[in-house]
Amino acid sequence: MTEKWILAVGYDPARFGAAQTEWMEQGLLLHLVDTIEEALAALPTRPYVLIAICSEKQDSLLFLAWLRERTPIPVMILSPQDDENEREAAPRLGAAACSPWKAQHPRGAW
């Protein structure tokens, strides 16, 4: 069976274990990187099925534009603030989804 990976950019390392466990139940593995540069370098290293940008640390829309020029992998933006402008712009720029998230999510919403 081929491994399937999610590239998580800027995700909180303290929550990695719980998120990894949750995604492994779906047959997916997480690869955690901290920066845009690390994410771009990681793209050719694994069979990613999703890129999740945790935009608290990132300029998510700029990063999304760079990704759309380099890969067809779906991108989901997770934002700690419920930013209406970001939610509206992200799909126009090629994001598959843009969702707010809080520091403490119930299981199933990582």
C-alpha cells in the first residue's frame, strides 16, 4: 500500500501527536514543516494528497499563489482568526478549502 501524506505548514508541534493519530485512522500521515521554504523543499519528497496551511505563522494567500504555480495538490487553509477576506479570496486563488480553527478543537476538526 502506498503511503499518503498531508503536508502541514505552520501547524502547532504540541498538537502534532493527536492530529497524526486522527489522520492515521484515515490512512494518512502528517509531515510537519514550519515555513514556506521548508514546504516548497518538501513537495518532491513524499506523495502528498493535501497541503494544509495553518496561517497563524504564514502569509497564507501569498503561499497559496506560490503553490498553485508549482503543484496541483489540493490546499486547505486553516486560520486561527475568522477572516472573511481570506475566506473569500482563498477559493479564487485556488484553495480547496479555507476554515477557521481554534487552539482547542474537538476531535475531528484538527
